[in-house]
Amino acid sequence: MSNRPNGGGFVIGLLIGAAIGAAAAMLLSDETTRDAVIGKAREASNQAVDATGDLRDRVGEATAAWQSNAADLYERGRTILEQARATGAGPSENGHAEPRADGA
């Protein structure tokens, strides 16, 4: 094992070298190849934008459903608590249990 803390420098160098190599290949290639690569890059970009929009919509729908469910659960819990307070079977306003009227 080496004494180096991490291999981040190697990865950064690899990425920079790949970018420089790709740029050099584009400069040295003929115009037809360059146009084909640019077209494919645009297609990939459009697909990424579409996928991002779809994902955003799905996350928005899921969030709305979770919020609705949480609101429903809150209302059900509030109703149950109010019913329990009305019958004297639950905690009081300060959160402590009050003795029931029937002595139980």
C-alpha cells in the first residue's frame, strides 16, 4: 500500500487528459465527423433535459401525495385526540393525563 492519502490526483489528471484528447481529436477530424459528433452530443443533451423534466414531474407528484397523506394523518390524529379529550380518556391540554370521572 502507498502512503498517499487518496488517488484523487490521478483521477483529475485522467479526466483532464481525456478532455484534452477529445478536444485534439475534434480539431484534427474532418468536418463531417465533427458535425456527426456535435449532433450526437446535442441529442444526448436533449435526452438529458427531457429525462430531468420527467424526473422533476414524478418527484413533484410523489411529494404532493406524501403531503396529502401527512395532512390526512394529522387530521385523523387531531380528531381522535379531540374525541378522547371530550370523553376524558386522553391527555389534557398540558399533555398530562387527567383522572377520569369514573375513577378508573
